Amino acid sequence: MRAWPIALHVLAAGCAAPAPAGIAHEAESTVAAGVPPPPAEEAECASGGRAVAIGARPVGLAGAVPPGAGEVWLRLSCVRGATAPTLRIEAGGRSVAIALPATLHRERFEWLRAGDLRLDPGERRVALRLEGAGEVLLDRWACLPPRAAPDAAWSPGVWRSADRSIEVRAACGAAVVDPDWILHVLRQQREVVGRLFGAALERPLVLIALPAGRWPRRDAGAFQNGCAIFLRDDELHLPWRSYAHEIAHLHEDERRLDLPWFLSEGIACAVALEVEARILGEPGPVVAKRAALERLLAEGDAWHRPGGAGTNVLFLCDEEPSDESQRESAYAWSTALLEGAARLGGSRFWRRMQEAIAAEPRFRRGAAAAGGGDPAERTRGRLAGAAEALRAAVLPSGGTAETRTALDRLLSRTGLVAGGAP
Ligand SMILES: [Zn+2]
């Protein structure tokens, strides 16, 4: 436990040069030597890893106040609980408290004036702490003369659709060359996924562009964190670059589901293929991708041989394999299973699949913690739940004998269900 608040470095070279009227500082996760790092949000925030979480423990802002610039502005994101949390700001023995408005997403940073707090010239320490529940992140802060507003150049770009339901945000240092195109791609893919699933996303769709040079996940082309999608800024223009895949995951998150790993990724990958086919048309790269999945189901790979003895490893581990070649195999088998089921289930398969997984109590978030018990038993239960959901989605009213046989064969070939029987 340390007594004095964490001192955040002042970054001279930020996104943009500060205007001469004031001074802008960038909160970042590095701290003075010898001081343990604050609970920084790694790279998963709009500020590209520089935002700092504000909690009950004071966080300090270190930096000199230039003459005549005594007003503090903070660029914050706030996901609040039932009531608005209060931010307590202390400097030079004075203190103000401001109720924080919700910015809805943790990546949606907005500038906020720190009430009537006035800093004296030369003041070097400001401490922030949160009173009440909420997730609050500080991206940057500034000292400005009275009645001045933060310079637009101090914030990375934000572009919104006319109805405000789609938002593209550049992280610090990211380039968004053609925001209209990105908004178009997001809208188009959100609509197609929504139509397939028979449900629209409730929250605004937010995409954060991260600088390619600071991309945090070598093994992933995109990721999402439950509320926003993250893409590299040099791949934003590619319509097949994981937009639909991550949107599918956002649906899962909104429904508060905790799916088996293969089911979650299988749904996302197979939906992305379907969206790609619908948007880019066939023939295209989709044809080759689907042919590869069919080959996998027919011949298998080093991991699993259809019809052979043993269980497909995919169904034994409920998480992404860390080994690269195994990961490839795991994604391929997951996609092959869901893609095959979608083909058998016809046009309303995805809608029924969404209904089936939402109705499955074993897939509710928190069900595992509530259930306790033997982990192996739990995995078996989740596998059975997946097989049941697939049956419900492919065979809504029992299906024909031919479809039943084809589904049994699919479940058996992937190794989800031996011999196709639960
Ligand atoms: Zn995924």
C-alpha cells in the first residue's frame, strides 16, 4: 500500500501538439520508477493502452500548470452503475466533486471540465478518486485558461453515423483514412448479421481503430471486449476483415451468454463466411474457404480423423489453444461444424440457433460458478447442450429422415457426438 497517489508521466509527444493557450497531458500506464503500475487497461482501450482506471484509491496527475491556465479538463470514459459515480478532485488543499455522466462505452472518452477547481500557477499535483460504483478511465487531461475548451486536435478522431448508432474512433496515433467507408462496412455487416440472427444489437456499435504498429495481438486480426470492436488501422478498409465475426460475438455478449469456446468461435466464423458470401457474392474467396471445410470433414487432419478412434481434442478444451497450429485446427473444426449445420438447417438456421443457445441454461453467464461440481461433468453437460442446440436449430420440427441422418453424420464426423447419438 502506498500513501501518495500514483504519479502519471506527462507525455510530451502525444497525438497532437497542444495549443499554446493551455497544456494537454496524456495519462499513460507507465509510472515513475519504483512506483507499482496503476490498474491500466492494457491495450484494450481507445487510447491505445494509455488510459488509466480511476478507482477509490487516488490517482495523481503530475505536471506543471502554466500561467493563466488554471482550469482542469479531463478526458474520461464512464460506464456507471445504477447511480452516477462522483469524481473527487483534490489539489492544493481544495477539493471538488463532480457527478460523472455515462459515456455508455468504456472506450468512448469525452472531455469534462473539473467543476470550479482552479489550480494555482506552479501547482504540480492533482489527485483523482472515485466515489461510488462505476468503471471510469482517464485518457488525457489538460490545464486551460478560464472559458477555453480543449483543442479538437487533442482528441483522436471520432466519426458517427447520422443516427448515432455506429461510431468509429481512432485510438491515439491511428489513421482512419476513409471513415465514411468504415461506417458503411460496419452498417452493412451489422444489418446482415442482425437479419440472420433475427435480432438487432441494442447498444451502439463502436469500432476502435488501433495503430498497426501498436497492435496488441499478433495471433488475431481483430478482437472485441464485450462492447467495442478493435481493428488495425491498416486493415479497416477490408470488408472481410472480421467485422461480422466480432459483431456475432457482440450479440453473444449482449445476451449474456457463456458458450463453449468451439461454439462461440464456430458461430462467429461461420456467420462471417455467410456475410462474406452475401456481401461480396459468390464465386469468391468464400468458395475456396467452404471447400477447405468440406475437405476437413471428409478427410480430417492431424488432430482428428473422422470415424477414427478417440475424441476430437476440440471438445475437451473449452478455451482457445495457445499453440498456433492447434489454434488453426480448432478454428477450422469449429467453423466446419457450424457451417455444416447451417447448410442443413436452411435459411432460418441462424435465427433458431440464437434462440436455442439463449434458452440453454448451461450457457448462461455465471451458470458454471453457480453450478459448482465436477469440471469434467460440466464440460460434458455443455457439449450435450451444444449438440441439443444444433439439433433444435437444424431440425425445428423433427426434420426429414434425410436431414436427421445428415446431421448425425456431421456430429459424428466432427467428433462432437460419437455415432451422432447424444
Ligand atoms: Zn472470435
